[in-house]
Amino acid sequence: MPGSGHKPTDFGDLGPFSLPLLLPTLCRMTTVTSPLEHLAEEYAAWWIDILGEHNHIGGADATRWLLDRAKLAPGRKMVDCGAFVGASARLAATVTGANALACDLNTDFLAVGRQLSGGELVHWITANSRRLPVRDGTFHSAWVLDSDISLPELTRVTTSDATLCLCCEVPVDGRGGVEAFIDEVEYHGWKMAAHRQMSIEATNTWRAAEADLVRRRPYFEARYGTRPYLAQLDMLGNLVQSYERLEQGHGLFVFERR
């Protein structure tokens, strides 16, 4: 990758890696404020302000739990789909020495991720995780953390000994519960290797986020604008209700190819 100091890694037919353009404000960054803080200023969204770089339920602890079970090592390849700023890819590359690829549709997110700790160890590509520009059987581990999951595509791009690491919502009501989700993944040729229930953590996260938006309303309303602020508060309120009514659940999953 030009200018990155990182030796390019063959990820199939991917070709040259995208070098995401920085936001104009990111080009004016000072040494006082972090790239992530600048990103939060540009994107008025509670999930950036409150969840931070490990932008999923469980945060960094959940990322490490998955990493301990991902079977990554030097020379093995992983893809972080819907990566945001690539916190999982950066951690995997730093801790395991794996060749990590972070993909997202938003170039600004990727630009910030490249500037954060471990960003120089990761390859960054602007891509749709439902149509990854790689050959079949490219990755030894595929990750999707609270982002869009395309099981056919994840199955296509992984090797026969791969792991699939997920942090995601799961049904817990009359739609069959978590078993229905597991059955769907296994239908695509996977078997569950590990599961950690995260519904309580998710409920508490949504409650805390909602309370923070209410408690600091003047700050968030000034940043987001009144209507966007109220819309995001409604979104969080709906999340809280769906979890408190046991209409929705959350979990960490590691699957292996069978």
C-alpha cells in the first residue's frame, strides 16, 4: 500500500486497496483532538458518541472474547465486514499477526481507522460486504459485529477451516428464538463452536445511552439539531422497549465450517 509502510498482502482478485479520502476537517486535525473525536463531530450520531471505536455490544471485551476463539495466527487472513474504524481488524492484526482486511462503505470511517493504533497493520477497502471483491475461499476468519450479515457471501469468501465471528441481534420471541438463528447459519455449512448471551448487556447499553442523551440534552441537541436529536432518542427508546419486552436479544457467536 503506497505510503503505508505495509507490505501488500494477496487477498485474491481485490486489486489495489482503496485509500479512503479524509474529511476536510480531518485534514485540519490538531495534536489535541483524536481522529475519532473529529469523526464524531462530523457525524452527529449517538452510536459514535456513546459506543466509541469498538462500536458494538460488549465493546472491546466482546472483541477479545471472539478473538480468543477465532483461530487466527500469523499468515492467516481475516476480514472485518462493516468495520466502521476497524477496531476488530486492528486488534486482530496487532495481537495475532494475522493479515487483516477492514471493509466498509463509508470512506471517512476507514480513513479514521487507518490513523488509529494498529491502523498501519490493516488493509482498508471501500466495499459492500454483500459483494466482496475477493476470490472464493480467501479468508480464514470472517467477522461481522452489529452490522449487516450476508451468510451466502461470508460462506463464499471463507476457507474450509474458517471461523465466523458474529456479534448480532437474535430473535427471542415467537420467531423461533436464538435456535432459529443458529439453524439458519448452520444451513449455510457452519456449526456453532461458542456462544455468549449478550441480551442483558445490550439492554443495559441501550438504557444507558438513552439516559445519557436525556441527561445531556442541551449538548446533544445543539450538536444534532432538535429534530435529529429527537429522532435518535426515539430510536433508542424503541430499542430499549424491544429488549425489555423480550422481543429482541443479542449474542456473540463463533461458528466453524463443517
